[in-house]
Amino acid sequence: IVAVTGLQSGWRCLEAGSGSGFLAIFLGSIVLPYGKVYTYEKRNDFYKNVLYNIKFCGLEKVIVAKNKDVESFTERGLDLAALDMINVEKVISKVYTALKPGGWLCIYSPHIEQQKAVVKKLEKMPFAQIQTIENIQRFWQVSDYTHPKPSGIMHTGFLTFARKI
């Protein structure tokens, strides 16, 4: 996300599908000291964990966590919106309005079908630089004969980026 968008100190970010708060904390550590991250998590059990992790990392002044569905967000003038949720297509138009010109939308999903629906929606809107990237991780055995570690356990996910025109 940082490499594609150029995320930096001072940016205003919206993040949804907080989960543990990892992405919000990562973004918050980059936008310090003048930026802000607004993270939305509708599940109360996850929200409590997000609050704990934000406090543990000392980022309470940078990250605002809300126990609400992101469809109710009111923030404007955003540089980045990073969304990790099902039915994300429902909020793309609202996010577009909230982004600054040149602002970035980034959508994560482990399902390529969701990314296909997202791209179809983005292509009908005034977004540019639409691209989907697969993020796959695999470990390597480094020795006299270097090769990927034999394992049937792998994780992949997809990031779709778009920039507001």
C-alpha cells in the first residue's frame, strides 16, 4: 500500500474492517505526527481488541476507532481509503466523494471474485490507475541447493488500487 500510494506523514486515512487494528496501526505509524487514521469495525468484540492494540502501540492521538459500519462514515478530505470488507462495492461511491483529488482507494480481499466486481464498478467511475496485485507469500530454504520450502500451506490475497481523478 505504501509503495503504490506514496503514503506519508500528514495524510488523512479511512480504514474499514479493522480486525485486530494491524493495518490502522501500520498506517498510523506512517502518518505521524500530523496525519489521522479513522478505522471502522462493526463487530464489538473486534472493536474492543482494536482499542486495546491502538493504546498498546501509543497511537491514540493518531487513530480514531469507531464501532460502526463504515457505510456511516462522515470523514472528508481523505488521502487514502483502505477497505477490507465484504460487499465493499456498496461504499465505493461514498468513498470517491470523500477522497481528495488524487486520493487513493485500496481494497483488500482474499477472493478474486470480489476484486472483479470492484474493478467493474471502478471502471464506471472517474478513477485512474486501476490495478489489482496479488500478494502471495512463500518461504525459501537457502542452502547449497536453494528452493522454496516444501509446504502446502500458503496465503494469498489481492489488493486493488484506484486513484481519484
